[in-house]
Amino acid sequence: MALFRAVVLDVWRNRHDAARKLAGKLDRRVRKLERRKARLEEAFLYEETIDRATYQKHGDRLSEERALALMEKHDHELEGLDVETLLNYAEFVAENPTRLWEEASPEQRRRLQTFLVPTGVTWDGERIGTGVTGLARRAGARLRPAASPRRGTIPRRRALRDLERLKAA
């Protein structure tokens, strides 16, 4: 998990830095367009060096360019995501699926099961097992030693209790 965290943070910081640089560049472009619009208005209103049609044509073009630059800036701004908090939560989910399962409502359990075991579970009459383990669980299993040889199975009594709860939901 530490390597995953380091990679995600590194990528996020690089993208954040690039987005911040682009936002600065777009801010400068917007200010330049605003100065040009102010000069255009001065030429039309005070110096009377351009006619109304020219003023409107250039004014519309400058307004459009400014709006496009602001939209591009908005598209490239990263929201103030707290990536550290998101990573902490992802680690918690990956490392504590049992606790999440026990505290979840039936609908939340279905969604958690789909995330952890995308192809569902198997029943051999004795215990429930997983068909294909979800990517998140496989990655977590590689990072921790196996707790028991029956990893990936749920004891029969608990499995039956959980099945009954799901049927009742």
C-alpha cells in the first residue's frame, strides 16, 4: 500500500503542478484580453478612431476569446481534493472489508461485494468462496501474508447468517 500511495501522490502532484502552471498562463491571457478590450473601448469612445461596426466586431471577438480562455482555465483547474484523505479511505476499505461488511446495510453489502468480488461467490455446501477476486483484494493480499490456508472463504455459520439477512432484505 505504501508504494501505491507514493505513486498516486507523485502523479497527483505532477498533474497539480502542470494544472497550476496552465492556470497561470490562462490568467495572463485573460488579463491581456481585458487590456485589449479596454484599449478598444478607449479608441471607440474617447479617441473616436474606429467606427461602431469595427468596435462591435473586435469587441465581440475579444469577449469570445476571453470566455473561451476562462472556460479552458476552469476545465484544467483541479478541485481542492484532499488526496491524502482519499488514499486513507481507500486503504481502510482495502484492509477492513470485514468491518465494512458487518456495518453495512444490505444495499451497501451488495455494492461492496461487487467491488471486492466482481464475479460473485461460490457455495460448495460447506463454505462460501470467491470465484474471481477483485483487483483491490488481490493487490491487498500480495502486500500481506496469508492469515490462514482458508483465505478467501467465510465460515459456514456466518455465511448462512449473511445469506438469510440478504434474503430478508
